[in-house]
Amino acid sequence: MVREMREYQGLSENELNERITQVRQAFGRRLVILAHHYQKDEVIRHSDFRGDSLKLAQIAAQEKDAEFIVFCGVYFMAETADLLTSPCQKVILPDLQAGCPMADMAKPEGVAACWELLREAYGDRFVPVAYINSNADIKAFCGREGGMICTSANAERVFERVLTPEKSLVFLPDEHLGRNTGLRLGLRPDEILVWNYRNPDTNILPKQPPRLIVWQGFCCVHQRFRPEQIRSVREQIPGVRVIVHPECPREIVALADDAGSTGYIIQQVTDAPLGSAWAIGTEGNLIHRLVAAHPGKTIRSLNPYLSYCRNMNRLREHVLLWALENLQAGNVVNQVQVDPETAAFAALSVQRMLEM
Ligand code: 13P
Ligand code: SF4
């Protein structure tokens, strides 16, 4: 019988910790817990591996002995892990309500309609590239149409590979990562077209094909940062280095000293000398852990109020225990499985990235 969530709600921190540790010990290598850097401390402390999207996808692909992969992250991450694991491995997302609003901004019907218009206007010129923060059906679209996926850690490499004099790129669903990457590779702003997916009739295709089309999706966490926050932190902390995630809007990335994926931000702050000062434009749980890990450095959020991802933040320790004890009792709860037809093409788009 499936164990009920309400049995877990009032458990003390100690009990939760002990019981999770016991389940992990009992499963041994049959169970792997992966956690994205934006998860709460109470979840991170139980993970076998923590990482950014790229690292976690790579680990999921390598963990061949694990029967169960419990993914502490959001839905598209668990789907990606399912694409990369064998049919006898099961991927569990302990809280199935943890989605990603940005991923949901690109729907297959809208993407297919856009693609049709691009084909009519420019023939086979465009290659679709999806951010890993996309649903499996969008990854499958990219796989089917000769494209691939990327993460914030390798977007430049993927763009460089795809963008040739003969080929243009359509990037889904994050406008900002797409534009920031294109500009970093030397595209001019007028070579980039933003695709308004909410009112597609307002999109006007120029005669000459754009080099890059970016879907008008965004991450609500990273879109929140403001130029005045950068000016203000520079006044308050002379010599501060401002580092932001490339899901931030262009004006933020342009004013910052550096931009990079979650893993890159951690590396930069970790490698910096004692006494250095950092203002970071990304998710709050990660910043909070960096502050705790580096007492000899001044580290603060660019936003005076930490910006948390509501979806990453949903997962609590008692929900993790509920999922784990159900697994132990033989109840596979909250398994994420991509249907086989979608999975075949979606996996192709992920493999093309990993092979790079
Ligand atoms: P990375 O883990 O690739 O830095 O992406 C950040 C993010 O928004 C995850 O949802
Ligand atoms: Fe989605 Fe942004 Fe949350 Fe990442 S941080 S899961 S992109 S909403």
C-alpha cells in the first residue's frame, strides 16, 4: 500500500535525517540522489551528486548501476534523466508539481507553426536548438529537425557549431540566453529577431533571414534583476565583482563583470582570493550556500532580497523521505517517463549535445 504524505508532515529534522540516511544505506548503489544547486539545504545534504543542469545530465547518463534515480530538481530535468537512462532504470521526481514556467512557454503547436513559416520564407536554412530547460516534446522537435539541445554551460559551443554562413539558428525557449550567447559570439543586435509566441501574428519576417531567432520565453527568477541594483552595489562595495547567470536580460549581462552557468559562477567565487567581494545575480539558495561556504569573502545577492525559484524551492525533506520510503516498500511513486516516440527523438537531441 502506498504510504501517505500526511504520515510525514510533522516529523522532526532529526528523524527525517535519520530515516533518509537509513533508506540510502539500505539501497546502496541501487539508488542515486541528484540535486540541482537551486535546491534547499535540507534536500542538498542528502544528495549523492549536486550540480548544474549539464553536470546532472552527464551524471544521469553515467550512473548505469542505479535502479532508481531520484531527481531533486524540476520536471524537465527528470525527463532529461529518463532520456539518458536505460529502460530498467526509474527516474523519480519527488514533487511532481515542480515544473519550470520557462520550459512551459514553448508548446509544440506554437513551435510547429513558427517552423512552418520559417520554412516557407527561408527554406531549410534554420536549425532548432532548445535550451535543456524545455519539455521533452520540444527536445524531440529539435532531434527530428536536425537540431540539438544546449545548457547555459555549453550554449556558446553549440551556437558556434550550428551558426554557419549557410545556417541560421532558432533558439527556444529563453530569449535572454539566446540573445546573450549570440551577441557574445559577435552577432549584431539587428541580426537577432525575437519571436513573440503569445501573439504570433505580430511577427514580421524580414526578406533577409535573421542569423538568430529567439523565442520570447524567460526565467522569472533571472528576469527580476535590475541595472540600478548593479550601480548601487558598485557604490556600496568598491571593487565588487558582479557575476550573473546568462538567463538575465542583456542590459544586466552587459553591466556585469562576468556571466556564466550556475557551475561557472560557483567555480569563479570558489577560486577567488580571500577578501574578494562578489554580487551575484542568480537564485537565492545557491547564493546562500556560497555565503556559508566562503566566510573570508564578501558575497551578496545582486537583489537585496534573495530571488528564489518557487518550483525548485517546493521540495521539502519530508517529501523526499515519503518518496524514498515508498520506493523501499515497493511503491514506485512519481516516476517520470517520456513516451517512447517522443523519447527517441528527444534523446537524439540530447546525445548530439553530449557528444560535443
Ligand atoms: P544551469 O543549471 O544550467 O545553470 O541553469 C539554471 C537554471 O535555471 C536551472 O533551472
Ligand atoms: Fe525554470 Fe528559472 Fe526555476 Fe530554472 S530557475 S527552474 S529556469 S523558473
